[in-house]
Amino acid sequence: MRVASVALRGTATGAEAKEALAAALAAIPVPPALGLAAWPTPEYMRLRERPLNTQKLGRVMVDDMTLLANYGGRLNDGKELVVQVTAHPERTRAGDMLLTLVRWRPRDGILVAESEAVFGSDMPLDAFVRLAAARTGIAPAADAAPGAPLPVRLVKPFAWQLADPTTLWGLKWATLDAAAAAPKAEQEAGAAVESEAGAASAAAAPAPAPAPATAPTELLSKCRWPLKTGDSVLIVAASEMDAPDAIGRPAPPVVPLTTGGAGAGDGGGSVGSLAAAAAARRPEKGFKIYTKAEIAAREAAKAAEDERARAEAAERAATMAAALAARRKDADAAAAAASTAPSDGGAAPAASGTAPSAPAAPGKGISAVLTGAEAGLDRFVRLLQIGMSPDAVRQKMLLEGLDPSTLPVPL
């Protein structure tokens, strides 16, 4: 629903645009169709682009970037901004990501509590897990120790997997709970030892130490999956997966949520961040109004180019015509010589006044100098004259079983 038109400068930041929109909306009543008691304040606004001729929402406007930068460096009149009312205050930065959180209830086989939220790539993984759990209604246990990792499992699914919840049980779920992930770590460590030292030495090797608890300084950018704006993250309470499901499938193994690799967030250059999405935007192709002098110069340049192309075509046609005439002259001379040559028996030519004998059938030496017309090749010469490339003509002759070398002009 379009509710207001506001003039904004391209140099205004996303935060300044929110304040201008909030001031403009405060001057008009709230339409009953929106179901809002009052217009939201700037901290409860999320500005989204609406692409032309579509109802889908586009990229998120970053608060600390200018509108011009948010639009990829090109901005013109008539752009539409959609105001999303958020349930929690938020401020977007260049390194943030907009993720969709979905809670899965495996016992019921349904997906619930879908929620969009902005997360910073430099956010600690522990804070990300707690916020994701809170936004999807998963509360910590009453007897949980302070600071202990939440007993939840997370995974980044494909879109088709969200459409079929029966496939979710067998996914590779991750957790921050080191104790839950330790069996998987021990299994991987044992496999590595066995591959290097053999089965015997693996049996004698001491058991690996339990995986240490995940440090709270691990960042979201070191998550097991490469997250980017627009991705969905599935979350489930561990208590709903620690026992076999309704059809008897055992609880799936879990892996650590962090890989411990490089990729700390830098607040603005992360792959998949809101700033990266704006920078990757393909610039819109604009138009230019030319002056009369520029129009005349463009027309003169086009006329000169057309004249040059006509001259080149005429030169090619003249070259081909000269070559064809030379080949015909040579063929005529060869045919005349063959008609007056003595027969194999040494008989003399016919006397004057008598009908000459029929010329002998052309042999191999004569057929090699036949003209383009006699060999049925004139149509290929015409194709060259009208601009077909020599490679195309050569291919066409080969497809018809003809030798391209018999053409009057070289290809």
C-alpha cells in the first residue's frame, strides 16, 4: 500500500531516510487496513527496495550507507521503498546479513515460527544462537548453568528441503554444545589416525581428548556454512532430536557449529553481506540527451563507417570477378586446345569444308580448370559477394560434397 511520497537526497544515509519517512508518516493517519496502532519509529523500520513491476521485496537499505551506495551507484526519481515494521529495534550495518529463521518441530513434522532478522558477520556465534533461539521461541532450560551453550541444533537447508520436512531428519545438524559434538569429533579423529598409521596403530592409539567448549569469541563469519543475505537457517530444540523419531530413526549425529577457520568479520567486506549485495548490483543502463553538434558528429561517423564498408564490399566483389574471368579464360583456352588436338591414333584434323569431329570428352586435366559456372559454383561466389564469411562458404561446400579449392577465389 502506497501511503506517502517523500523527496530524499541520494547522499542521505539509510538512517536519515528512516527519520524523514517517520516525519512524513506522522503527518497522516494510519490506514485501518495496515492493522497498526501507530506508525513505527525509525528504530523499528527496515527499508527495503521494491523492484520495478514486481511485488517481491528487494535488498535492505543499510543505515550507515548512502542511498546512492545502497542502489549500486545509480539513483533516479520514482524509486519505491517499502517500510517493514520489525518486532525488535534494529540498525543495519554494511557487514550485516538478513537471515530467515525457521523452527522445526520434528515430532509434529511441521515448520513454525518463521522470522527474518539482521545479524552482523562479526557477531559471536554464541550470541547468534541465543538470539535465533529467542526469535523462534526456544527458551533455555530452567536448570541450565549460566553461560552454558543452548541445547539447540541448527542447519542451513536447501529450499527444496524446506518444502519437504520429511528430509530434514537426516541433515548434518550443528551445535555449540561441545559435549554433543564430541562423539562426531572422536569419530573423525579416529578415522584420520587409521588412514595414516594403519588399523593396528589406530587400535593402540589413545582416545582423543574431548573437544573443548566453543570460545565465545568465535564469530558468525566462521560458521560451518557460508551464510549470505537471503539464506534460511533451520533451528530445533535438542530435546526433540535426542531420541528416535516416530518411525524409529535414531537421533542424527551432530557436528560443531564452527569450523575454526579464517574469515573473521570485518564489519563491511564479508561475502554475502548487505554491503556486498549493494556493490554487486548491476548498474542500470541510463540514457543520454545529445546536443545538435553531438548528433551531427555521430551521424557523420556512421556515414563514414557505412561508406568504408561499401568500399570494402566493392573491392572484394571486383577481386572475385577478376579471378572468375581469369579462370573462365583459361578454361576456354584449354577447351579449344582439346578440340583441335589429334586423336590417339595420330589422325590429322578434318579437312576444310567438312564437319569437324565431336570433341573428346574432357579428361581429368580439363575438369581441374573448369570455371565456376561450369562446375556449378557460381552460387557460392554469390554468397561471398553478399557478405557470407569464407569459413561459412567452405563449410557449406564440404557439406554438399564439393572441394572448396575448386572455387574461383581462394577461401
